[in-house]
Amino acid sequence: MRIAVDAMGSDHAPESEVAGAIQALRDFPHMNLEIVLVGPEQALRDELAKQGGDTSKISIHGATDVIATEDDPAEVYKHRRDSSLYQGMLLHKNGDVDAFVSAGNTGAMMAVGTLMLGRIRGAGRPTIGAMFPTHEFGKNTVVVDVGANADNKPQHLFEFAVMGSEYVRHVLGVPRPRVGLLNIGEEKGKGTKVVQEADELLELKAQSAGLHYVGNVEGRDIMNRSVDVVVCDGFVGNIVLKFGESFLNLFKNRLKAYAKKNLFNTLKAAVVAPVLKNMLSDFNYEEHGGVPLLGVRGCVIIGHGSSSGLAVRNMISQAYTMYEKRLNAAIEEALQNASASTEH
């Protein structure tokens, strides 16, 4: 399998991307990977030489332009075609690679991915899903959407539910994912008009789409393992995601402040720190790598801007699993089944 990596996407590019590629080849020999680093050729050759390791399965595809976080996604597609982000997506579109991963501009990744790859049949809009830790170690809840779409119709929320459910079933290995609709209460009739109509639509089409829909859920249900997939619009989902990401930093800063008060506190903090680090590892986005762009005709993973080599390594692993499990085919089939049942 060939995976293209936007080598200039992260805040620490190309160091993180090169490190992640080398780690993936070392740690996942069973995947039989070939990795294409996309970016300035000389800079990437220099970084590969600096980091060393086995680079026999790493090649370089030249691209001179670099997309910044603040760059306009539409401009990237129209006028920044020699950028590492655009060139990596182009390799994927042309079938030169099987997947593309980037820790670059999320809006640009979504725009370029949607316009260049196109949407799978039955998907009105693509969506971005993110994994949240739960009280069960190694078990996560996937929230869709977390920022791709700020204003949705009930049909879009239904499609997000299907895409999220198929992702959890095929990539995370949960046989019958429980799907909940994020609301301000579990009772019927709660929430906005769009959410109420989405609830009705999910109940109507759940069986034909292969969904195990459990109804409305609240914010506290995201991490208590009561469901496997939580559906919401991107405006709400992105706020939930950013709030969740802030928790780990808050905890770290609180612990540091406690340790600085006196020597006794420092000793206590040193004793519990390794245990806490292990307990909170699921909160670290690097362990998950990135988030999938679901609903496009391709395999695309979007990473955090501050991604390390470990995060890039895990993005590559996630892309491999999505491709191997034929996720897009499963999503398309579920959406088509739901559409056919409505027509009849």
C-alpha cells in the first residue's frame, strides 16, 4: 500500500512527518507500506539524512509551496496547485497512492479533498469524525461532525450517523455500534427543529441503513461509554472537540502548580505522575493520530497542526486500516440501502 504524506503540513514540518514515516515503516512491517513524502525535495532529502533509519521504502514527490493555517481553502484549490497539500491530494486522485494524510490546514484538506476526489454516492456532505476517550481504557466514542459543516439539515445528520457507524464497525471493530443524537435532553421533542427532525429521520431509516440508533443523548454521554457514535452538527461538535482537548492541558498545568508549592508536593506529584500519564493517555490526540474525512471518494486522514512523529505514525496506520477495510464501499452500501427503502 502506498500512502502520501504532506511533509509540510504540521507546525514542526518536515521533522515530524519524516519521523512519522520512518516510525511507521519500522513499527508496521506487516502493512507492507511505501510512503511518498510530498514537499520541497532538497529539504526532505536533508531531513531524511539527518534522521537516518531505513528509508528504502520512502520516496519524494516535489512540491515547492506550503499552505499555512490561515490560508483560504478556496484559494488553495484554485491557485496553490504546487503546494504539498494539493499535490498530495492529486497523487491520491490519480491513483498513484492509496491514501493521503496531512496535519495541515483542515479547511483546505476538506475543500480540496471534496472538490478533487468527489463524494461517494448518497453522501450530501463529507464529515470529520473525532475519537473521544471513555471510562473504559482503549474504548472510544466517535463524534461526527467536529467542524466540517456548521449548518446542517436533518438528512445530513442522518448521513453523518451512517458514516460514523460504518467507521466504528469496520475500522474500530465494534460489531453493532450504538448511535446517539447529541441533544439538550434525552426526551423526545427536545432541541432545535433540525435536531427533532433528524431524530425522526434516524428512527425511520435506522433499520434499512443498518443503524443501531438509541435516540437522543447528552454531552455527558460522550465519555461514559453509553454509545459508540455521537452525531451533531459541526458547529457544536467543534466546540466539544476543542473543549475536550483543553482538559489535558488544564490537568497538566494544575499538577505543575501543585508540585511547585513545596518540596513535599513535588515528591507526591513525582510519585503519581507516571500513573496519571498512563491513565490519561487516551486523552492524547497523538495516540489516535488524526481524524478521518468521511464521505469522499478516497482515504484521507487529517491531523492536528502540532502533530509529532508519533501522531504522524498513527495517522499512517489509521489510513492503512481505512483502506484495508474498504470503508467507503460499506458507507456507500448503507446509504444506498436507506435511500432504496425510502423510495419504496
